[in-house]
Amino acid sequence: MATLRELKGRIGSVRSSEKITGAMKMISSAKMHKAEQTLKRLLPFRGQIQTVMGNLLSADAEFSSPLIESREVKRIGIVVFGSDDGLCGAYNINIFKGLLQTLHCYREKYGAGIDFVIYTIGVKMHKAVSKIADAHIKVVRPEGVDSKSQADAVRDFTFAMQKRFLDGDIDRLDILYMSYKSVSRQVLHSEQVLPVVQETLTDNAVEVQCRPYIFEPDPNTIFNSVLPLFVLAVMQETFTENQASEQAARVMAMQSANDNAKKLLDQLQLEYNKLRQQAITSELLDILGGQVK
């Protein structure tokens, strides 16, 4: 049985842990709200690009771009987003499970001999994905890019991915990440980025304004200028959603840890009070017994 001193020490440790988790929750909450604001600023940019693309596609013109040309799929690139830091619950585990399911689905669709190049964003995700590397799965950790990367690094990474696709290093590029819905809800989402499909350009209920446009120099040139910006907008939005989802998962993990600390503290406090009462009762009995003698 624990002594009063030992219980007092445990209570002190739990109270310290409760303060730490509470502070970490506040920090993660602030970072999450910052990512939310960044995401809100990015959405109009993507929406405007999609509006331009929608009006272009509605025009009576033919479009061609190496970024929309489909070819036989022999090697698939997958950018999987995770975290660089821990203490975010099952965040990375859920994404990793989704990756395994995605690989299984592609093997069923394209055959067991299909090759994969997995680009990992985040130290924790790279550590997990590296364990499944084999003759058909190559795991790459892009230089200069992590889960906290900002606009310049994201732009360089996006254009590097476009170059790999154009050079034929990969025949298709997908992204796998947690889509941010709210602090308590993040949904695993997979999306094809390259080659760009028309459904992606015209999703999110893009409103096409039926007006007589005059395109200068011509619709196809404008299309080829705007298309890389659309891919960049998608990637910037994905990085930001990953940051918001990571912090939201950490907020929930710290809340759960804080709740558990409070429950443990109540249990220890009750045990301490019982043991203290028992000690007082024992001392009183000893005093009364001495008086009787």
C-alpha cells in the first residue's frame, strides 16, 4: 500500500501533467485557428482560378496541355501528408492505414506489378511509410519540405512534382491527407492531382458566367498558363489543411489527456484522503488506548 508521502508525490506529478497538457492544448488551438484563417484566405484564390477554367472550358475551343494528357499508368506517385511532431493521437496512424488501403486498391486496378513512389511529408509519416518500402514501393522524403512548410517551399515542391510528371518519372500523382472539417472532425481524403481531370477543374459548384468573352492571345494559351496555377492552389490548400488537421488532432489528444489527468487526480485525492483519515483514526485509537491503560 502506498504511503501518504508517495500519494502526495503522485498527486503533484499529475497536477503538473494537467497544467502541461492544458498549456499544449491552448498552443495547438492557437495554431489551428491560424491555419483556419490561412485556409480561408486561400479558398478565394482557388475559386477564382476554377471560375476562369470553367469559362475557358465552356468556350468553343480545343484545349491541350501535357498536364491533362493521360497515359498508361506504370508508376504512381502519392504525396502522403503527416506530421513532424508527435502527441497528436492516432492522426498519423489513420493516414498510414488509408495509404495501405489506397495501395491495395491500385494493385487491384492496375495489377500487382504496379510501381509506387511515395513522397512523405512529415518525419512521423516518413518513419512509418519507410517500413513498407520494397521492390515496387520507393519512399522519398522531399528535401526542403515538411508539414510546416510555407508558400515558397510549397511552390517549389509543386513545380518539382509537375516536372517529374512531365519527364515521365511518374504517370499519375495523387495526394492523401486529412481534410479539415472542424476541431473534432477530420476526414481522410484522396485526390488525383496529375494528370488534371476536367471534373477537378469544375467541382465545388463553380459558376460559369455565360458571357461573350474575347480571349487574348487565345484560349489554349491562357489554359496552359492558368493550369499550373490551379495545381499549385490545390497543393497549397492541402498543406494548409494538413496543418489545421494536425493541430486539431493535437487539441483533441491534449483534451483527452487533460480529462484523464483530472480523473486520475480525483482518484488519487480520494485515496489520499482515505489513507490520511485512516492514519488519524489510528493515532486517536492509540491515544485512547494509552489513556485506558
